[in-house]
Amino acid sequence: MLISKFGNKLINVDGLRELTGLELPDQYVQFLKKYNGGETPDTNWTGKCKTDVRGFYGFNIENKNWDIEEKLTNITVKDLVKAKKLPIATNCSGDHFCIDCIDGSIWFVYHDRPTEVKLANDFKTFIAGCKSKKIGHIRTIEERTQSLLENFGKKPTEFQLCAWQAEIDKYGNMIQEEVIL
């Protein structure tokens, strides 16, 4: 699996343990210390409940959308933590991948219904079942504008131009690396 980690800042795993009250499995602690979460564009879980894997939460990071501490304010997440399951990642629908802090297994938890499905016996097996494609060519504004004109006879709106530029900036500067535990 490829990840664009959230930085090289050392993570205080004890702080996360204190915050959640959970004893974190060793494989997951190793992952946090090395990557502290990260985005995983064009990554899919290939086992039961096939779905995309949008990214892994980090701890004490600037982007609060990806900070596990922010997620802990959600009622559903609070209930998961009470059940000793910590959300560690999400898909594009907002469903959670959770690690069971008792046995280290990985579970898929739907955000909109009380359904949980066991995916893997441990974190390392889960990572091995996640397959990524390397980010390739990021189309320029000019290429996108040309395509819009050819296909729809329209010029891009100001909103489209801003969104395209944000995407180009994000993915054009993204560094992906293989997750190795």
C-alpha cells in the first residue's frame, strides 16, 4: 500500500493511549510512529467488503479532518471506543476501518447503520490487503479546459478553475511511499 504520510513529527503514542484509554496493538503503534497516518489516494481494500481506503488518521496533526482526536468528539466514534475499537482510517463514504484494541483485528464499521464486518486478524494483514496505484500525470488547467471545451463546448467556471488548481497543488506535490512494517 502507498501512503502520503502526515509528516515526520514524532508521535506521542502515550498521549493517544491516555486520550482514548485504550492499549494500542503493537503493529498499529509501529505504523503510527513511522507514518502517523496519511492519505492513500487510489487505494482499495481487496478483501471482504471491498471498498476504497481514503486515508489513515494521524494524531496531533495540523489537518483536523485527519486528526484522530477530532474524530473522538463524534458520538458514534465514542461508542466504538467504549467497545475497545479505535477508528484508524476511512473510505470516501465516511465509513470507518477500526482496530480492535483487545485482539488487534481490523473491522469495517458502516457510518449509517449498526453493522460491523471483520476484515483481517491483524493490522499487518490488513495493510497487505490494501492495494494502491501510484499517482500518475496530473492534468494541467489547460488540458482540463481543452477537454471541457471538446466534450461540452463550455469554458470552465471560476469555481472549477479553483477546484482544479487545488487538486493539482495537492496531488502534484504528494509524495507516496510503500508502507513497510
